[in-house]
Amino acid sequence: MGLFKKNPFGHILFLKRWLIRIAGMMTHQRYKGFNTLEIEGSQIIRDLPENKVLFVSNHQTYFADVVAMFHVFNASLKGRDDSIKNLGYLWNPKLNIYYVAAKETMGKSLLTKILAYAGSISIERTWRADGQDVNRQVKFSDISNIGKALDDGWVITFPQGTTTPWKPLRKGTAHIIKKYKPIVVPVVIDGFRRSFDKKGLRVKKKGILQSMQIKEPLDIDYDNESIDAILEKLEYAIEQHPSFLKVIPQKELLAYEEENQKRRYSYKGKIDD
């Protein structure tokens, strides 16, 4: 019976465990080998409850961001301090980690279907489909599936719904927060856009310093804060509020890119196993 135990979405946990192990072994060098992943906040991960946790993050690639989070979350739970050294943390991974993704993206190939089985909550985007702008109603089944995943474990979502930076957050995330009242943990990532292609499947550049900062859970008044107030709080937390862009002059943005090139080479000799 245990061999064929399933999660609330009907996925066989034995199979899911092996998919995470294999995917983890195949991708580990992308974050600790070809590139370096700087992590902050492992203790926060260890202090979280088993379920009802919503991670909100900025978004830079389709898949590399969430795969990195699977590595970091599991390594943190196995006692690694801001590190993903030693792949032993993948032997018994946390199986109730889910992530929100567009249904059309997750059904495009065998690889994306495998990634979906590992933890995707596939939803129909209400604003875009097949590269075209659309305007359609939210499916209640999509919302209930996110609630089901929160009841079972942790959910990762990218509230901008796009890999383009500085875009407004979608109100659906705030509605989910008010409805299900999860612990909301902000995550800020950087470097993934420079090191991977847009899909996050191909390494574009090596020697890039990537970063992932896991912040303290947000203080949210679920009953009294408005949707707009929650959205603004999320924008500041994941550092995508327009004010962040306004205080960074274009010259400094260009300088930042140049500095990253320097870091690319300076860290090249520091990458350990």
C-alpha cells in the first residue's frame, strides 16, 4: 500500500520521490558547479510548519528558479546552512512542495510533463494564452487546487505571472492569501536571467553569481487588509515595487551588469564541489 501512496492530486509519491532525486542530480551543477548560488535564510525554512506556507517570489526563468528552490528548501530542511553542498539531502526530499505554473507551459513536452508531476499546480492564465493577450474568467477549480496544495504542504508562486521584471503583481495572489490565510514567505532571486535561457533549461553563461534570499514571513491582517494593500506589501517584499526601479539610474543598472561580469570571473576560481 505504501509503495502506491498518492498525494491529494493523485500523484504516486514513490514515483515523485525518484523524479525529484533524478532531476536534482541532473541540475545540481547548474547552481554549484557551472555557477554559484549564494543563499540567505535557511533557518527561516527550518522554522516553518509542515503546511499552509505560500512562498512568493520574483521570476526570472520558467523552470530554473523553482528547481533552485527545491534544492535550497530540501537542503535547508536537512540541516545545510545557506548551502546545497552534498546531494544527500535529495534522498528523502519533502514531497509536499508545489509550485504554480501555466497549464499551457506544463503540457508542451515530455520534459515539462515530468516537471509537472514533480509538483506543478497547473492553472489557466486569465491574461495570456499561446502568446496572445486574453481576458477570461478565473477557474474556481484552479483556486481550489491551490488551496488543496496549501492544506497539504508548501506552495511556490510567482505573482507577476511573467519573467519580465517590474511588472505589476496579479491580484489573484492577494485573493488566495485572504481566502486561505497561509504563512507568506517572500523570496528574492537574482542571476538566473543571466545564467539561463528564458525557459531555464539551458545554461547560457557559466561562472555567474546567482542569489536567493529567503525573508521572514510577512505580517498580514488577512481580514482587514485590502487586496491592494497586500499587493503593495508583496511588491516591496520581493523588491518589485516601482520605487525600486526609480531609485536605480540607468547608468547604475549598466554598471551593475558590468560588475556582474567581473564577479563572473572572480568567482570562477572559488567554486567548490
